[in-house]
Amino acid sequence: MYPTRPRSSLRTAVVWEVLRAALARHAEELGRPVLDVLDTGGGTGNFAVPVARLGHRVTVVDPSPDALFALERRAAEAGVTDLVRALQGDTQTLPDLIEPASVDAVLCHGVLEVVDEPAEALGQLTAALRKGGLVSLLAANRNGAVLARAIGGHFAEARHALGDADGRWGDSDPMPRRFTGDELRGLADGAGLQISSVHGVRIFADLVPGVLVDTDPGALEALLALEQAAAEQPAFHAVATQLHLLAELR
């Protein structure tokens, strides 16, 4: 059901269920079962391989040769080698790797946080889309980081992240950039995208002590159910670790 191991599914379950359903709807709308999907920054294939197992053709563009090697091994183990293509590159080199208006869906997960120009990067991605194509956009949420630092007792860092232009809690913060929901909506609108849904991701999973999940046999499933139930409710979006936007190219 989920693209990763059960414990890891706390981080991916909401995104996967939304993405899987969206791909199915889009394939039905187009009247063909196989979609061409671009996964930028897809690394080792955490989503690419499960998407390929649905029968879709997936091209993964990632700057890391080690990650792409792991992707190819993973695709082989899953029996989808013929449906997964690995290309070394990034959003800047994307126009040299992917033909314009050639894919039906784009996955942009954890990319806008690390690129130099998020708006430009998203524009490069949407240029690869056919009209009406899908975009699955997943990015770090600034407010979620503020809450996590405060709960951890790092109050000065929480205050810093609250006021920092990039949503970082200090010089040692490994995340180059985080976004508010409004910032992500603005980027999507600027790229010509029409947002169809917004989900909060990892609302509780990063705040619940691991020992609580590990020691109670039913806790993992209960927490997953809670994450999915709260994901669509706007009141929880502000405190999620990540925000997931599903959109279509106008």
C-alpha cells in the first residue's frame, strides 16, 4: 500500500495515497492506462518505483550518480526496469534532458528547498508538462519547523525560524529554505498551475516520541490513520512538517 517500509510510511503515506489516486484519475481522463511521469530529484526511487509498479513510465532526474545507481537496483528488484529511466541532472539542465510538453505528470518532492531560484525551477518543470498535466509538489513548511524546535526546547531557534526570510532556525540548520503555504501557492500560480488540493504531511509523526510507536503494536496504524484524517483539514496545515500541493497546468 505504501511506497516504503511500515515505519517510514509515517512520512509518505499521505502523499502516496493522494498521488496514486490522482494518477489513476488522470489516466482515466486521458483514456490511456500508461502515463509519462517525470520525477525530479527522485533519488533512489522512493516514489518512482511504486509509480512504475502501477504501470506508468517514470523518468528520474537527479544530480547524484550514487542515488541513480540505487534507483536502478531498486527498479530491477521490483521488476520495473523497463519502465524506469535514470538521468543525471537537475532543474537547470532539465531542458537539455526532457522535451517540452512531453510528460503527463511531474513529481517535485523536496526540490524547491534546495534550488537557488524556486520560481525558475518550478517553471522548468512545468515546461515539461503537457497541458492539463499534474504536478505533485512537496515542500518543507516553515511553521512546522518553528513548532518542532519549540517542542524540543530550542526556543531561540524557534523564534529565529519564525522571523527568518528562508524559515531557517540557524546557521547549522541543514535545510536551505522552507515555505509558508501562501508562498507555495504563489509559486504555483506563477508557474501557471491551478491547485486542486493541499494536504498537511507529517503533522504528528515528527512530534510523537518513537518509543510510543515502537512499543504499542497498534500505534503505527493508529497514527497513520490520524495523519490521513487530519491531512485535508486546513487547521492542521500550518503545523505540518511539509505541505503537499496537487495541481494541474492551466
